[in-house]
Amino acid sequence: MKQLTYRILLNREPEGGYTVNVPSLPGCITYGETIDEAISMAREAIEIYIESLVEHNEPIPDEANTLEYSLTLTASA
């Protein structure tokens, strides 16, 4: 079985908890009350998403060759 790698982005919500987005899988968004729960929910959401792609004979995206950088900029108001 092929190992797949996905980047997940956790955003802290003002009312509490974390929304998780999987950029390589459009519409793959979930939520967890804690970071651990959010990561667990993301894993489950990704697995279900991949199962749907397989069932519909669609290609499965993979981020194994994706490089990620963060840039910090200063903006004047």
C-alpha cells in the first residue's frame, strides 16, 4: 500500500476548538475541540475522502513532493 502525505492547517476558533483544512483535498475540512482531537478528525476525514476518490476512479493527490515555506512580512497601515 502506498504511503500518502498531507499537510493539514489548524486554525484556532474564537469560540474554542480548531478547524482543520487539508489544502490538497478541496472541501476536506473538519473540526476538533483540542489539537489532538482535530488531528484525529483530520486523519478520519482524509481516509474517507480517499475512499471516495478510489470508489469514483479519480486520481489521489499526494503532497510527498511538495515543499512548504512560510514568509513573514511587515505591512504598514
